[in-house]
Amino acid sequence: MTMTEPVAIHRVTELDLVCDDWVWPFATARRAEIDAHFAARQVEKPKLWNGRVLLGRNTVFSADRLRADYFETDFASFLAWRDWGFPDRDVFNGFGMGALRGSDGAFALGEMGSHTANAGRVYFPGGTPDRNDLRGAAVDIAASVAREVEEETGFAPADYRAAGHWDCVVTGALVAMVRVLDVDLPGAALRDRIEANLSRQNSPELAAIHLVRDRADFAPTMPRFVTAFIDATMANGG
């Protein structure tokens, strides 16, 4: 993602995301290439695991609602699709993120560790949904965000106030569903608490915590959906 890639932000209060049994033609047609690609990536990063993830299609924004269909695929197919520049543009990676914000307005972002598939990237806690985020056929992005935030930072839902809306940031084949999570700690204390939590983990996903108070704190390793969200949130006063 470049800093100039086109972006659209849709503010919604309802996420209507339903998973079905659709089979991804890309994953079927390019199976041998995908498997070879994943084997090569595992040589580079042995901790990569070919689990199951949920991707989306048929996105519709209307008033205060996002409607989309989801389907299940393997991580190897997702990774190849991403690494090869998203060749199937009928599919999108729709994921939730929790924008932890301190009482002084500073956002806390994590830098992904060297052993992860997104090494060096800096963004909010979150991730592509998986089977753990299904409630029947519904994809529960709020639960996904709560789980990812607690796993990566140690902050549980009782530790923050979640906004009543989502800012859906669309960039290319990505839809980042971002929710502000306000914490009653200033930014520096917020970072210290997350770093203390990371120090207790055997193999943390995050290598460092970055605070962003304004555009001067932006870094090239922050994806466009992150910087666009922060810009819009600060411009709108929250």
C-alpha cells in the first residue's frame, strides 16, 4: 500500500456479514502454485501455519450498514492471493481492528514481529477473521476485535470503551473495519502497559509499540488504511 492509494471510508453502525459454503475458484484452479508458494514461505518463516481464514465478497454499503458474504479458505491461498497482488478482485480481505486510544488522544499501534507474515508493518490490533469468529453463520467482527486486542495487548473489553460505530476503510482489496477503543490512560502509560504484557509472552506477535498523536508520527510501514483512518478521525474530532 502506498500513501497515495485511493481510499474510501464508510461509517456504519451495523455489520451484516454472513458466511456460506462458497468455494473459491482461485484456490481451486491454482492449488499447486499456492502450495509451492506456501512451502517456500515456510522455509523463510517456519512459524507460518496453514490454518483456516474467512474472506469476503459481494460488499454493499447502504446508509449505516455494511452487508457482505464471507467464505472459508486456507491461509496458504489467502497468502498467495495477497503476495501475488490480489489477482481475484471479486474477493476482499475484510478484517476488524481495535484502535486503542489514550486519554490524551494518542493511538497505540503495534509493529509486527519478524516471525509473522506481516513483519515490520505497523497497525492496530486485529486480524483476518477465522472460525473462532463465527456465531452460527454470522461473522462476529466485534468478537474478533476483542479477541485480537486481548491477545496482542492484554487489554480486555472491561479496560476500554468501544465506540458505537465502525469506520470501514476501503483500499483496493482490503476492507478494514476499525472501531475506536478509548482507554482511561495517557498514551505513554498505555504503551507501557502493553509493553509489560508483551514481556510476559513467550513469542509475542508484536515487536514494538508506536504512539501516534499526529501526522508527524506516521511511518512508511503504516498501511494506507491506518493513516487514512487516523487522519479522518482527528479531522472529525473522534
